[in-house]
Amino acid sequence: MNRGRRIGLDRRLELGWLDAVAAQVAAGADEKTVRDRLFDLLRDQVGGERKPGTARHKTVGVLVGAWVLTPKRLTAFRGRAIDILPSLSPGERLAMHWSVLMAVYPFFGDVACHVGRTLSLQSNLTLAHLTGRMRREWGDRSTVDRAAQRIVRSMVDWEALRDTGTRGVYRAIREPIALSGDASQLLLEGLLHYAQRPLPIDDALRHPGLFPFDLTLRPYDLRGSSLFEMQRLGLDIDMVALRPRAG
């Protein structure tokens, strides 16, 4: 149960803003420079000024929290994301940001899991159902509703979800984004950081939290990897885990 934990990600985020902060980190900019450039970028897009408590200040804080003030245990993981950034297509960049947000902000990961699980069982997702589930896990507070709504709105903006003709009702995208190679491994790594435990390989590659994506990884691709290790559970279940000190 995550009841009472800090939500962390409670803002609507545009992909362009995520791309901008990742690019600044890749260029070696320090925290102050990143913040200054983000405040300038958001000047005409998010209300408020630099004063703490304003919408713009909070949005910059979420972006910096993901890509600059990344928890120490995730700095090597973030470094791998930065290393592959120049080679990624738009869909692969979405997977990169998705992976980082899952690893840094468990609330985002929980929302993604509930959305993906619901859409695997039925064609539509209602915001009311989602916020009810999130309240049960994160506490009965209005901040949970607002944060979940903004994350869903971000997913629509990213074209990971689709609006329907009914307010507060959403559908999955028509075709999942196919991933392979470095992008798919990074997404799997972010999922394992979020889960903080080994997962059955088949479940990991079809995890509801990764619902907009289609990973083409096979167990064979992960054997001998410097990041992942395969573990056998019982007679026929292969588990995938992060290698110790993988970042």
C-alpha cells in the first residue's frame, strides 16, 4: 500500500518539455541552468512565475525531479537513457520518458498499471474508476484525484491514450508502439526499478504498466546482459531481475 506517500508527479507534462530537460542534461547543464531554461520555456504555457507554489514552479520541479535530481540509485539508469537519446525515434523517446517517470515516481507507475490493466479487460477506461482505485491505494485525498487526472491528460497528449466522445472516458491507442533494442531494454529496466523485485519474464514483457508499447525482447536477448539476470523459479518459470549495482 502506498497510502500517505508523497505523490511527486501531479502535473500535466508535455513531451516537448520532457525532451527539453533530457536534452539539457545530455548537454551537461547544471541544475540552475536547467531550471532557468525550463522557466523560460514554460513562460507562455504554464501560469505563474518562479515563486514557489505556482503552477510553473511545480511543473519545473517535477521535470527537474525526474531528470536532474534523480535518486542516487537511478543515476546510472538515467545515464543510459541519456546515452541512447540521440538515436531514438519519437516513439522510442516516449518509451524513454515513460521508463524514467515510472522509476522515479511510483505514483505514475501505479496509474499506468491501473490504466493498462483496465484496458486489457475492457475497451474503455473511466477516470472515475481510476481515481477510485488510486484513492484506495494512495489515500482518500483530493490531490490523488488531481494528480491521476493530469497524468491521464498527459497520456492523451502523448497519444498513449485516446479521448472518446464522452468526457472522462478514454481508449487505448489503435496500435502499440513497437520497440526493440536499446529502447526496449531501457523500458524493461525502468519497470524493474519501479517494481523493485524480479518479475516473470512473460509478465514483464506484457506488463500492464507498459500498455502503449510492444516489446519484442525475448529471454534469449537478456541472457548474458550486463543489466539483467535470468532466474529460474520452479521448473518452468523464468524470472528477470536487475543485476546487483546495475544502477
